Amino acid sequence: MNISRIRKDFPVLETQAYLNSAATGPLLSHVKEAVVDWWNAREGLQYVDLPNARGEVAKLIHCHEESVAL
């Protein structure tokens, strides 16, 4: 395991220290890019489909809907 390589996937660690709070955490670079791409693809929509938000996020990050906390 190469810790330096792993840290490069979390650009926020270049300027900030992260203390695990078990509530939120820093995003991997490729996860952030995927979220931005997803958001940009939906640009122009004047609403957020809240009832399906967890399902949409689950599809985006390839996990079970029950694993998504919003």
C-alpha cells in the first residue's frame, strides 16, 4: 500500500488536515469529477427529484440505494 499515492487522490489533503468525524469525508478526485459531470448533465433542470435522489446517487456511485445517506 502506497500512502503517498492514495493521498494524491484526495487533493484537499494538500491544504487541510482531515480528522475522521464519521459524518462526512473528503471526496476522491474521480468521485468529485463524476458528481460534477452528473450535475452538469442535469443543468437547466429547475427541480431536483427528491424522492429519487438516493437512487440516482446510488446509480452514480454503484452502490445500493440503502447505502446512500443524504
